[in-house]
Amino acid sequence: MIGLSGRGATRSLHQSFGVQCEGLGLDALVVIVKKFESNDFGFWKANWGLGTAIVVSCAVIALVTYVALILDHHFGDYGQQVPFPEVKDWSSVRITLDRDLCGPVCPAYAVELHGDGTVVFQERNCETGFNRPERISQAAVEALLAKFRAANFLSLRDQYVRGDAFDFPTVTLSLSYDGVSKTVIDYAGELKGMPLVVRDLQNAIDETAQTARWATGPGRPCFGLVKLG
């Protein structure tokens, strides 16, 4: 939808101007702030132009970068626009996050949230392995679904896969309710124009289901993958 994504704009800005604010420019800015705190007005008079230029340029870069990231969240590489219907039957709601292996360090598991608040976590390589049902509030599921709506999830592309990328986890997001179904596959997706909001949704599912207590707890590295359904 937009020729230069927020991520691309941010990268271009960093390459063009980042050194100014992160290297010598940042050092100079620190000196200016310290001089300001010490009320050394002689320094300010002698270096007003330099200090002002550095502060203004870094502020502009920060503002443009922030706006670019916002645009990337909402106007990344989407597919055809699809309406997001209201949920009629909450018992039909299924939200699934499936994380695959990425070498020896990534937890691999699947977690599914139901509309009534049921949470099912599955894996197979944590000591003895388990399939653990839990429950959260339906309000938490409703809040999570609202994030999918805000992200325009049904209009995302079916996959964001960078074929030449190496050792990334495959992360699959699925949402279904009332006969509506959508799955998005992410493999190094940010390198293929995937909107950053997809990563936000992945993390939101983990936070809502509190998967860290099973996926990364002591003695439970959760290597290996179990698909739901």
C-alpha cells in the first residue's frame, strides 16, 4: 500500500542521519545538557548555533522515525481489504499461536485460546511433555480479539516468508469464529514487509495466555513443536 514501509523509512533515516545523533552528535548533546545543568551561560552563548542545530536535528529524526513506525504498524504490506465482522457466537472463537523451532534456543509450542476463556498449551519436549488446559476471563479474550480487529488482521497477507533467511522461527497466527477463518505465517516476515503489528499480536497472545510460565520456566525449554487441531 505504501512504497516505503515504516521500517524501510526508519532504516534509511538511520543510515543517513543516525551517526549524527548516536555518535559525535550525541556526545555533543550530552555536553550541552551538562553545561545547561551547570548554568554555564557563556558556553551557551558561544555554541548556541551548534547546540540548537544538534537538538533540533535529533528531535526531527526521532519524530519522523516515530511516525514511520506508526505508519508501518497500520499501513504495512496488507492484502485485499476484508471486513471484520462482529462476533455472534463467542463459543466459536479460536485464537492460536504456533511457534516453531529456530535452532537450539527458541521455545516451540502451540497455544489456543477459546472464546469462553479456555487456554490449551501444547508441547512435547519439556521433560515429560504435557497438554495443559487453563482458563482466563472471557473479557481477556474479548480484549485480545479487539487487538486483532484494530490490526485489520483479516486483511493481512496469508504469509510473510523470506525464503533465503536462515534459522528464524516459523510463527503461525490463526483466528476463527462464526465461520470466519484466517491464518498468517511469519518466517522472517519483517524482511518481507510484514506489518509490525503482527509481532504485537503474537506477543499479545503470549501475554494473555501467560505462556512464559510453561515455555521458558526452569527445566522446561519446550523444544519441539505440537500442532493444534
